[in-house]
Amino acid sequence: FLIDGLIEYVDMKNIDGNADRSEKYLNVSVIGEIFQNWNVTFASSYQKNSEIDQNGFDQNLSEISFGYKMNKNKFFDQLLIQTGYKNLRTNYKSSIIKQNSYGALVRYIKLF
């Protein structure tokens, strides 16, 4: 069992030379190898966009994914299959937009 994580915080001001604009980000992710070659990833991201005399927006992104890493054989050095779900919620202060996505990733690695 192995757990790896990341926490990132960014506070930007004066975006594109505009002193009225700022953005803040907070990203958190945890990746766990849970059983032999199986893995799970949890991630969350928050963004706040502000501009004087504008509404700006807040955005939350949450995702979970599961995967399996196949061991080296004569056809590949590594093959990873990952599937996941993502929820994105954007609050524009005057309206809220929600988006749900499902995805799959196949990563084929062959060293020469």
C-alpha cells in the first residue's frame, strides 16, 4: 500500500498587468496504490477569479479515478488503463453551471 499526495496554493495578483484582477487556486490530490497493480486517485481543485466592478467566478472541480498497471511483457514495457469521473461546478454569482464527465485513459509505454 503506497500513498502519494500533492497540495498546491497559488495567489496571483495584477493578472495581465491589470491591478483589478486576481486569481487564487488550491489543488489537492491523493494517489494510492491500493492492491498489487491497482490504483485510485482523488483530486479536488478550487479557483476564485476576482475583478473589481465584475462578478468574477468560483470554480470547484472534483474527480476520482481507478486504474490498473499491467506488468512488462514482450509487447509493452508498461500499460496503464485508467477510468474516472469528474464533476465541475462554476458559480458565476448570477448563475451556476454544473458539468459531469466520464473518461478513460490508456497509456502504452514501449522503450527502444
